[in-house]
Amino acid sequence: MSSRIAVSRSGFLILALLVAFSAPDASGAMQVHDSLQVRARDVGIRPGVLPVGPLNAITDVEGVRVGHVTLMEGDSVRTGVTVILPHGGNLYADKVPAGFSAANAFGKFAGSTQIRELGEIETPIVLTNTLSVPQGMEGVIDWTLKQPGNGNVRSVNAVVGETNDGFLNDIRGRHVRAHHVVEAIEAARPGPVGEGAVGAGTGTVSFGWKGGIGTSSRRLPEALGGWTVGVLVQTNYGGVLQIDGVRVGEALGQFYLDRFVDRGDADGSVIVVVATNAPLSDRNLERLAHRALYGVPRSGSPATNGSGDYAVAFSTHEGVRRTPERRAPDPSGDGATLREWPNDGMSPLFQAAVEASEEAIYNALFMAETMTGHRGTVQKLPLRQVLDVMGR
């Protein structure tokens, strides 16, 4: 009799037979195909204790939209753009409170200093490759200036993060253009989010295997506020891979500082974008961004010297949105009071951010595909072997 696993997607419970994922070997035993694309939760890997949202994605936070543009041309172009919009309105006019954190800052994250200074975001968040940050800024500025009501705007804090996809992608060719960024913004939608080798994750590498874009979410019980925390990651870093506490990288013989085989270094970068509908201050959003980065070492990263490990967090709650009326001085002192979630209620949100960040990283690995590009081939994480190790 075939084994069964329960998987949850878009709020529906699906009973799936492992036979759909596998073929018998010579002994007649069922073997999972390494080429299979599934999310971690689909095969029983469920880190943490909190429940996920209906889509298990950053878009479980109401109002959040995600868009991708994937560039794959010839033998060497393997790159793209991923954008995250906190809401579908005029972001410059109705800014959202935000916080920023860096674990190791060997990287480029445009707009981060103004986020730290003012505690707010006024543009879509753009993710791309290292040498395309200027094009990312140009695209998001072009889009912002053209929005209705922005005719007098003379300063735009474009928020653009990056990882270096220079192994699979001809990064020096700088194939991302400003119009690709605009296309990604205009394509951004709520609902299911593309994962793996898409958008800004097209050419990335993680732990020596193919990396990419991953997402996950957590929902707090009503007694703790009922808030949702969603995370999206762009993974391009290394170390000693761990999955839900299991030392998978060592078991598979591919890990940083392997004393028998030169596996190179663990440099690279990871970007973690956190969304929540909890009414948080920018100070507590910075604290939430700090915690979201805790999911990265859970996957086995030491945050090496050459790694850019960044997190940005924002709140979509309309009660803390930075509207023009709320940004204006109020000498009378009679302005609307913003009700922010208290410090004593933050710990469950911290737990949610760590769990969602960790699972999003696994989803990026599980949903990626083997890819050949500019300087060679990067294999997909061998799913069958991973599940064998997890089973043992």
C-alpha cells in the first residue's frame, strides 16, 4: 500500500499519493524523483509551531502584491526582478512604516539609510542582481513619478536590494533594464507567489545547490492578536545546510569547510522581506526585521565575511499608514492618535517571523530547478536524498 502525505495549498487539504511523485526502483520500492518541484510543507517539513496562512505566502498579508520578471536568454542570461508592493495604492502618498536590519552588510541595499532615519517606505521594494541596482532604482523612480498625484514629487527613496547571480548569469552584461522593473511592478498581484528560479531568484545559488525565491507565512491565534506575518526571501548564500534541525549538508557531502573536499566559500547574500498587518511602529518593525534574520542561521549560514544578509519589514495596517494628513504637523495636538501594538505583544510576532523566514528559505531550495548558465551548471537540491536523510 502506498504511503500518503497531507499537503495544504490555498487553504485546501489535498491527499496526495507518493506514487505520483515517484517510480519504483529495482527492488520495487518507491523512490521520490529528485527533479520534483514541491514546497517543503508538501513533503512533511513543517518548521515551527504556528499555523500558516491560506497561501503560506507573503501575500497572506492583505494588500501585499508580488511581481516577477524573469530573464533567460541564450546560454548566459539568467537573472530578473522581483518586486513587493505593501499595498495597491499610491505608495509615495500613503507611505508604510518600516524597519531595516543587516546581519552582515557586504552588499548593496539602496534606500536603507532613509528607512532607518524616517522609519517608512514610499516605493515598491525591488530585488535584483548586484550590478543592476541602478536600473532597479531608475525603474522604481520612473514608475513613482508617473503615478497620479505625484506631479510635484522631487525626491524618491527607491528601495532596492540585491544578491550576486554572477555564476549562472552574465552579470557584467547588466541585462536588467529599468523597463523590466516597471513591468514587474505592473505585473504585481495578490494571491499565489512564484517560487524557485523566477524573478530575482533566477540565477541564484544556495549551499552549492540552486537557490531562488521562496515565501511563507504564519498566523497568530486570535488571543494573541490574530495578526499575520508573511516573508519572501531571495537566497544566494551558503554554509552547512540544515533543514528543520537536520544536518542535511553534511549527510549529502556538500558543505562549507568540508575537510575532505574543497567546497569553496559560503559567501553570497540573502534578502528577507517581512510583511505584517499588525499595527507596528517603525521601531518595532526594525525589531521584527532583526528576528526575521534569525531564520537564516537556522538553515545553516554563519553570515560569512562576504555575505550581504539584509531584512526589511513593513506594516500594512491602515491605522499606522503614513498618509499626508498624518505626516502634517498638528500644532493643536488634536490629531488622530495611532494605536500601535504594544511591546509586550511582540514576542509572538518575533516567533512568526523566524518560522516564516526559515520555511521560505526551504521553499526557495525545494522549488528551484537544475540550471545551466554563464559559467556552468548548478544542480537542484536532491529531494529524494534529502527526504532519506530527514527520515533517518
